[in-house]
Amino acid sequence: MPTGTAAAEDTPQIDEFNPFQAMAERFAVAADHLGLEGGVRDVLRTPDREMTVAIPVIMDDGSTRVFRGYRVQHNFSRGPCKGGIRFAPDVNIDEVRALAAWMTWKCSVVDVPFGGGKGGVICDPRELSETELERITRRYTTGIMDILGPDRDVPAPDINTNERTMAWIMDTYSMHVRSTTTAIVTGKPLALGGSKGRTEATGRGVMISCREAMQKIGMRPEDARVVVQGSGNVGGIGAMLMHREGMRIVSLSDMYCSVYNDRGLDVPAVLAHLREHRTLETYKEADIVPNAEQLQLDCDVLVPAAVENQITSRNAADIKAKLIVEGANGPTTVIADKILEERGVVVVPDILANAGGVTVSYFEWVQDRAGFFWTEEIVNSRLELIMTNAFQAVDETAKKYDVSLRIGAYILAVDRVAKVYKLRGIYS
Amino acid sequence: MSPLPITDMSFDDLLPSTPPLDEETPFATMMGLFDEAAEKLLIEATAYSILRKPDREITVAVPVKLDDGTLAVFDGYRVQHNMGLGPFIGALRLDPNLRVDELRALAGWMTWKCAVMNVPFGGAAGGIRINRNRRSRGELERAVRRYTASLIDVVGPDRDIFSPGRAADEEVMGWVMDTISSHERHTTTAVVTGKPTVLGGSSHHHDSVAQGLRVILKLAVEHYDLLGDAESLSVIVQGAGSVGGNLARLLRTEGHRVVGLADVHGGFYNADGLDIDALLDFKEETGSLEDAPGDFERLTNEELLTRRCDVLIPCAVPNVITIRNASGVNARLVVEGAHGPVTARADRILESRGIPVVPDILANGGGVVVHYFEWVQNRMGYSWLEAVVSNRLRRFMTEAWDAVVEMKVDRKVRLRTAANMLAVTRVAAADKMRGVFA
């Protein structure tokens, strides 16, 4: 039991569909394995700092509205905080806290020198003009400026924010500190200090994790039939890269339906069709399958790369795949995890499989600090190195503690943060 | 204590007039070229309007106690044109004829050049109105240090970086670096480029323009298929200094025939190729090419420019190819090593005669690329090997060339227009992305 007074209460019962509780539960399991005593455990569960700011904005019609924004810095033992900023009507401090913690573990798994952070503004971007969004972004940035900085906290894009938003943040910060500061934020346009290879980084990381996992379980790429849920930045690009590695992609999906062909899809053609028609429903070269049935298709590898809570207590028993690679955040619930583990299905967890994104964000920060930019080949080869090292470290940890890859990843991540925490000691 | 006597104002390096930003200035003329590019690109007037005025101009008085105990007050300027792509970078000039409107043009020019070369800087230019030849070293040093100290709030590795300019050599850059470091209380090498190597200067900074020209020349020769079945080219290089001299040596090493070479005193021509090493060694010993011995025809600079060759590379001063001699140019390609060697009207004549011109903004961009490399190395505190610098320089020159050629083919324009359009595209995109800070 936690003993510190600052620790949040453990929520007594697990809601299967709350991915943040799922994260907390997995942290608890890892901490138990590591035998973390109460004090350190409390520190690692408690955000280092949280900031709430009011964001007054003059709207296009002349009225004033005040929005609310948050920035949570979960843990900066390992380095400055790193994490996205989202603009959404349902942003709330609990979610932001959980996502910040998630980032701490993810950065730790791939061993990039960051802690976890997350921010958000409660607003509905669909109702806001571009200029209103710009004013919100700039005022929010100004509000949290005292805790931001290339060596303090480095935001990135998230839901409803993009490279344009990042350019505004970079500009606002640079103007305030009176010098060009590209390393303040990642996910910027190439012209303003962005990194090559960033758009496809998460997909590439998923491909690398998948390839490593197949090698681990002795599956040959050319024998693998892969089902990919999703077809965007992660699923689409991941599928394309896996296709190039010689794997057979038998199914891809969008929001409306899935396409399926047991002999393997022509992935470039499917994605070209999607770009042109914005839906897969009209794709003729494959069978159309309802999304509800896609995950249960006969295949060797399943890559859920869309949204959370897709593999649950309801369908986990029907999954045919022997390997699951989590491209999305939190696609598998805790209960489903147990079912899959009993059935011997190997799951490469999200905090490892989709960490290619934060890795290339780290590269962007490094390039900005140097002021020198890498070629795409260098970005990709360094990503490859980090992902394969992380996979190996997770695999070894899982073997050592005789646990699943997921718990192995959490043990590795928590252990790294806890060790640094102990080395640094408590500043007082 | 009695006040210092003020010297009389008859110096030629005091009190310039500061012309207003009107339409008759070098800045407006320079911008005219890019206005044309913006129109061709259909960039909205509002998105482009911010580029039509420099972001910031600073004027400082530079009081200096002269060696005779009197006080002189010089004028110093810094013009910062556009910070869309990153911190400003630009020359520091020591020039008795310094004019603000020229600095504005120079600053704007740097913005475009950095954009074409894809280095993350905006353009700036500045200087002190002082005659280096009439001042003692001590007076000069005090002027440079005072000027630097007065500008300290607006310069810095992430704000504005000084590079060498007219009469400001690496010794001057060393003073600037020391002044800023002393004020900041820590070593700050990345605030100035073109420093001596021991103070963080990059390898190749002496021959960076020549190295870049060599790469561009090679690409241009391939692009226009000038070599055909021949094994080497005949080249005329005007200029025998850090640009022309180094380039002539490099081209000779690569097996080309440098048939013509000139310095300020005049030129030499030999259709079979000149002995470049002998000529440049002679120049190094005597300080000039005048009276150099050898097997060649002696002629004037003017005559040399119209001699027959495959490639003509003016690397000396502006406005050498004009309406008077453009129709006599007897080359298949002109590469602008100097700043603005071909006048606008001569440019049209060459175009109508089917002689392509590789514009200065692209061809001599190797200089700013190596300044950028110096800044990168200083930020990291780690110096690159000479081979690393030259490899990376080749990469930057090649990427810039490819991007300009792509624009040329896409938009069916000539190289100069394509380079200007590429510059405007990149700067306007960065400014648009950043939005307007308010």
C-alpha cells in the first residue's frame, strides 16, 4: 500500500474501458515485481507539477471567451518533460495526468532522455476559426511559458493540433525569449526545424517492433498474414512498410469498413484508393468485411492501430492471431490481456510498439539543439537502432521476471525512472 | 576632469545621411526582383508584405577615444531583415562609404540566399562607417568592441550572427567574439562566424565559396551537357583572390583548362591553359599578378571577358558584364562567382543569345553554408574534419541546385528567376506558418 500523503487513492474497482486505470494497474504490477517501497512508488505515481491556466481570447465577433488549459509534468527525473498538447471539448485534468504518466513510461522504454508531460485546452476546434485557434494557442503558450523550455518541457502535437499549431508555439516562445528557439516544441514543419521521417516514424516503429517480435517467436515475414486495424499515419504507413518487408497484409480498415484478401492486399493501391475516395467501401479488389469482424479474421499477426479498447473481454477469446502489435495507445484491455496471455498470444505493448513517434520527436529536439539536420536515412537508421535495442531490453526483462512483454516493458520503464530518481536524491 | 576635446567633423568616415525607405533605393531595386518572383508564385500580397520592410534596424553611436586623446564618434548600423527561418546572419562591414539603404539591400539579399541554400537563418547586414586604412589597429579595435557592446541586446547565437564583410577579417571577428563572451560571462563562439580556427572557425572557411562553385559548376555542366565527348572544359576565371584563385586551382586539379585569369591589374589568356600554380604562387610572393612571367597573352579585364571559352566565371566585382560587352561574351555558360557581376540588362542579352547564367544567389552560396557549419560546430562544441565539411558542403550545394532546377522545370523559367522563386516560397511559407505574433 502506498504510504505517502500526496499519493492519489487507488481507485478500488477497475473499469475495463478506462485506459488510464489500465495504465495505473499495470504500473502497480510492475512496481510490485520491482519491490518498490511506498515512498518511491508514491513519487512515481504523482505528477511533479500541474498547471492550470485561464486563456482569455477575443473572438472574431469581438466578444471575449475564457478557455481553460492544462499542462501536467509527470516526472522530470530523466530529463525535460515531453508530451502532446490536445485541443478537445472533453479534455480533463485526470486524462491529462494519465497521459503524462504514460509518456514517462514510453520515453523510458525507448530510453530517450525525457520525462512525461501532457497538455490540453478545453475547446471545440470545429467551432473555432483559424485566427481564434491561433490566439488560443499563443495565449496558452504564454500562460505556461514559465514552465516550458527546451530543457524544461517540450510539447508536441496531439488530438486536433498539428504542425501549424507547433509553429505558433515556437514563434510565441521565440518572440518572448528574444531568440529563435526551435527546440521548444517538436512536430514542427520542416522549414522551422522539423525532422525528416517524422510523419512515418510511428508506423516505422510499429514495423520494426513487429519484425523483431516475429523473429522472437520464429515466424518468417513471408509466411505472416497480417491484419491491420486503421489506415492512417500509424496503420497505413505501418502496413506499407510491413508490405515492403515482405509480409502479407491481408486486411486494412478505415472508420467505415475493412477490406480483406487472403492472398494479400496491394497495399499501395488500397492507400491510394483511400486518399482519392476517402473511404475503403468502394475498393473493388478485395472483400468488404464489417469492422466488427475484422479483428477475428484468420491471420498470424494483428496490428490494432486505430483507437483504444478494441480487444476486450468480449472478443479476446476469438482472436486468431498469434502475435499482436499495438500501434494504437491502449487497444487491449487488462481483462483481454489476461485472456490472451492464457491462450499464449504474444502482445507487443503500445509503450514499446508505437514509441517510434516520440523517438523521432527526440531526434527533432537533438537536431534543433545542434542546429544541424539529418538526412532521412540517418533518422531512419537511428530509429531502427533505438527500437531494436528497446525491444531486446523489454524481451530480456520479461524473461527475467517471467512476465508478458507488456509487464516487462512497464518493469523496465519504472525501474529506469526509479533508479534515476534514487541517484538524484531528493532536492530540498 | 576636463571633458575630452571633440575632434572636428571633417573625417570622411563620420556623419552619413540616412535616406528614408523610398522606392529609389538599392533595397527597393533588390526587392523588385523578388516582387516579380512573388507575383509569379501568386503569393498573396498580405503574406508577402512583411518581407518588404526589414524587421528591425538599429543605429548606434560608436564613440572612440583616438590615439591622440581626442574623441571621435562613428556611426554604426545593424539591419535585420526577416527572422522567419531562424536567427539573423549577415556581414559586418567596416566601410567609410557605408549607407543604410545598401545594408538593407544586403540584409534582404541574405534572407533570400539563406532560403535558397536551405540554412536556418534570416538575413542581416551591418557595419561601422569607418575607414580602416586611416585608423590605427587600436582605434579600430575599440570601435569594433564598442559597436558590438552597443548591439549586445540584439545579437547572439540564436538572435543575430555576425559574419565577415568588407574590411572585416577574421581578426575583427575574434574581437567581436571576445567582447560578447566577456559581457555574457561565458565563451560564446557561435555568435560570430569566419573566426580564426583556434577560436572555433570552421575548416574550409577560407575557400568555401570556391568549393561551392566547383560543385555548382559540375552540376551545371552535366545539366547543360557542355562536356559532350570532350574530357575537359576551357574556363575563364575573373579574380584571383579567395574565390577566383582557389577556384582556378581546384578546376585545374580536376583536369580542366583554365585559359584565362585576371586580377585588378589585368588578365592573361592562353587557349591551351595557363600554369595556374605558377601564377598564384607569384601573386602570393609579390602581392599582385602584375609582371608575372609565363607563356600567355596579356590583356585587360574587359578583353578577357569576351575571349572564347566554355565557361566564364566572374569572381571579382559587381557589374562587369554589362550592355557594352554582353553581346561579345564568347562562352557557353556564365557562372556568377561574384555578387551581381551581370547587370539586369546584360542578363537579358545573354538570355536572348542562349547563354545560360547560374545566378550568384545559388552559385556563391557555399560561403553562407560554411558559416552555418561553423555555427553548428560551435553550438555542439565539436569541430568537424575537413572531409566532413566538404562532404556536407557538397550535399547542401547539390540539394540547392536540384531544388532550383526543379522550380525551373516546373515553372518554365530561367535559373535566376527559379532561384528567386524558390527563396520567396521558402521564406513566405515559414512566415505564414509562424503567423503574426501579437
